[in-house]
Amino acid sequence: MLRLLLVLVLVNGLVTLPHWILSGLENSLVLSLEALIVVGLSGLFPRGPLARQMSRWTAVLLVLFVVLAITDAFMQLALGRLLNLYLDVFLIRSVYELLVGNFGLAGTVLIGILMLLGISTCMWILSNVLNPNKISRKNILMRAGYLALAVVGGAGIYGIPLPMSEDAVVTPLIRVGRQQTEHFVRMLKEREVFTEEIRENQIREDARQLNLNRLKGTNVFLAFVESYGMSAISNDLYGDVIRPRLTDFGERMATAGVGVVSGSLVAPSQGGQSWYGHASLLSGLWVDNQLRYDLLLAENPKTLVDDFKELGHETVALMPAITRAWPEGQRFGYDQIFTRGNIEYSGPSLNWVTMPDQFTWSFLQNNIRQNHDGTPLFVELGLISSHAPWTPILQVYDDWSAIGNGEIFMEWEGEGPTPQELWADHEEVRKYYGLSLDYAINTMAGFAERYMKEEDLLIVLGDHQAAPMITGEGASKSVPIHVISRDRALLEPFLKKGFISGPIPEIATDVRRMDSFRSMFLEAYSRPRVSIDEDH
């Protein structure tokens, strides 16, 4: 009977590991109904060669399902959503690049080897402990015990109430299996649904015939700040740093004669996958999964890039985080694309961050604005200093003329705690997240007060909220958006749409989604104006 209990504890501990991860090791004394069934049936299965094969395949399948459930748990902690195998396999490369950026190639390989060894070891141990040929059945009490486990587990899964608290009973493997099946079925329909949304959106656009002619001759800069969510303002952990920084930003703009209005938008993702937010805002379509993103690229509907090209603007993408070929940029139709490969930066990479935000803003001013022929610009920027792992935290240089090719940032190479050191302390990670956003906002303010001209419109917003481990559970997906210009007439349309004067947006529950932005933007800056309100 002692062996039976030990096996049950082992299998139950393994199967409930995803639950422990999600609960933060709180309320971890739970019972898995799958563990009861697996252990119970292993003790009842007839002995023989087939039994040995059965135990091996049971161990393999059980461990693979546990790995799947653990991955799902980490997805919830990192991205605030469930795993979708149908779409998320492509993230393996992104995870690999993130690990290499934070731990180096050798560290990443070591992590991979340790994971494979751990999985293989679990399979080997389970195969042995579940092998019916090694289970003693001389005692009728033992056989009754195995039978009882199988019956109780089956009854609980069937829905028969068990004599224990519902919080103490879990089915993590069944849950993740059901979720993946539901995802698969939904994704089979998603193609048809999204294609129809694209068609209907195009019909509405054709009927409205808006053309942004109020922005003729105006340079428009659209800047996405990494992981800049409303929690940075509303959560006291970060608000004590970010709200004073925003107040300082507002005061500096007032001194420089620059106006600011602020609001918020709901992003389609959290914790990562910022390209969904970029695509939703540019296209006016809700892009919240990879299938929709791929369909958007394939169908190639009109976006803000096309709107500005038709207006006569030169369209530019400035994406320092892109380190490999980026065919998506070509599909969006930018006239010029700057990525890590063709940005002349001579400073160091700072863990995952290829170059700091102050250099990106400086590159925009010195290498894009000053080197074009006077044609008005539409530039989309991706600002990444506030991307995890949030170390080191840089200081903003007062002398922007010293930025040059970025060599000045060499003094930051190797500074600050390593990602491994920082992430060993959850509270310290949160502190550094807030400081990284403080730096991002400070550099943005520095650019605006020095380089904003009368014919400029600057729009700055977050790409998504940080991960739930940073924001806390239940945080909204809203992100701040700031509209900045010396021409107050360019700010007035946003005030009419519910934005408020100043740098600190209101904490609101009724918030537009990012896909509403293009419609709102077209209406605001087109003549003749058509009165519509497409809040999503």
C-alpha cells in the first residue's frame, strides 16, 4: 500500500505542476483526477509484454500533456492568454531569440539540453513506476485500492460530486486538451470570418471616401512604446514613477509651446506579440491572433500606410528590433524600411534591446528627416528600451548632438544586473520595468521638445500591456496614447473624441479598441468631414 501512495504522490505532483505554476505555489495541495485514473488503471492492467509497452506510451503521453499544460500556464503568465497550438508553434523561434538575447547562445543551448534531459527522465521514471509487471497484486487490499482510484477518478471526470472541496480537485490535462480542440475548431472558421470582415471594412471605406487632406504637408510620426500599458499609470507600483514623469513631460511640452492630448486604446495582445497592435491600428481591423495577421498580409487591404502614400507622403518604417528579413514590411508597402541590419549603429546591444530609444529618436531626426528631399513623412517607429529584461536602465543624455552613431552608449555595455540576477527577484524586476518606461517617456519628451516643428504631428502609444506577472492578474489590455503637436488645430479632433488635455489619460472602462483608430483618424483629418463614430 505504501508503494501505491508513493506512485500516486509522484504522478499527482507531476500532473498538477501546471496548477502550481499558475497559482504561484499557493493552494498547491490539489488532487488530479487524471492521476487517479492513470495510477488506478496501471495497477489493474494485465501483466505481460503488452503491459510494458502500455506503460511506456502512457508515460510518454502523460509527460507530453504535462509539458503542454505547463506551456499553457506560462503563456497565461507571460501573454495573458491561453496557448493556441494551431497558431503558437511559430513563437518557438521568437522564444529562442529572446533566450539568446538574455542568456547567450551557450546558455540557451544549456537550457534546451536540461529541458530535454528533464523530460526524458520523467518519461523513464513514469514508465517504470506504472509498469504493471512491477506491481505486486498479492494483497486483495492493493487491488481494491487501484480499483478505487480508477473509479473515483472516472466518477469525478464524469461529473459525480466527490466528498472534497471543488478547489482541491483539478483536471489540468483534460482542460488543456479540451481547450486545444476548441481552438482548432475555431481557427478552422476564423479564415472565413476575418475575410468577410476585410470585405465589409473595404465597402465602408469606399462609401466614405476619406483622404486625410487636412494633413497635407504635415509630418506624422507614429511611435509604439514597448510594454507601455495603462497599468504603468494606474498601478501604484509604477504610478509613483510614471505619473511624475508624465507630469514632467507635460510641463516640458508647455514650456516648448507644444500641445498634448491623451487617451487610451485597448490592445489585442498582452505581454508580447506587438505586431498585432501595429497591424490593428494601421488596418482598422482587429488582429488578435497569428492567423488573422497572416490573412491580413495575404489579402493586403488598405492601411494607414496606403492612406499617406495616396496623400503624397514618403512612408518609412523604423524598426530597430527587427534583426532578420522582414517581408511583412514590404507587404505593408513602406517606401523605406530601417531595421537592425541597415541602421548605422555602432553602440552595444543591451541584452535583448538592439539599440536604446534615444538613439532611435536621434536616428529619426538626423538620418531620416534631414536626409529626405522635403516630401512630408509618415514614419512608424518601434521603441524597445522598455522591452524585457529591463536591464540596464540608461540615463538620457542632455546633449543630443553627442549621440552620433551610438558609440557613446558603449559605456553601458555590461552595466546593471544580468537578466539572471535581476529576474531572481520578482520585486526588483517590477522596479526595473517602471524605470525602463520612465526612460522611454523621458527620451520621447526630449525628442518632442527639441525637434517638433509646426508641421509635425507625433502620436505615441503603448503596443500592449506588460505581462500579468508585472501588471497583476485581471489588468485590462488598455494602453495610453498621446497626440502631440504645436498646431492646436491638429489636437482638437481628438478632444472631440473623448481625449483630454495633458499627458495623463483618464482611467476609463469604456475604451475604444486599437482597430477603431484608423477610422477615427481618417474622419478627423479628412475634408469634407463625414459624421460617424465607430467605437468598437
